[in-house]
Amino acid sequence: MSKKPTKPVRRPAVKSKANTQSSLLGLALDNDDGHRRLTTGEQFVLVGGSEATHDRMTETVVKTFEELKRRHKHLESVEPKELAEILHKSAPSV
């Protein structure tokens, strides 16, 4: 009696909250001066943009992490809707 080969069972990877790492990525494309701008932090990377745009992204991210700290939350644990609200609130006025 011959056995048919079976396909391996694929189970989705289960990530625990402890192993999850989140980061923010800021990308701006309005640079026309040829200068390459890159700012990195523990949980963010900001790339490109004019000087004004890059400065605005940097200020927004710094204020966002300050607000998360004030709320005693980590980027990994905040819901997307709440994060969007915090980012919007943290963005400097134009």
C-alpha cells in the first residue's frame, strides 16, 4: 500500500507583542536643491524633502513620540486611528 505524499501544512507566523517592533517612515519628494536629507531615530526614518518639509517631518515625529510617552503608550501598542490623530495633532501649522 503506497501513501500519497502530503503537502506540508503552513501555519501563519504568530508574532507575540514582545517581538513586534514598529517604526515610522517619512518620505518627502519636494526637494529641488539636490541636498540629500536623512534623519533617523530608534523608531523612525525620515527621507528626502526640502529643508522646510524635512524640518516639519522631524518636528512632527518628535512631538508624536513625546505625546505617546505622555500617554504611557508605545508605538507598537497604539491603534492606527489613534496614531493618525496624534500625528495630525503633532504636525506644525503651515
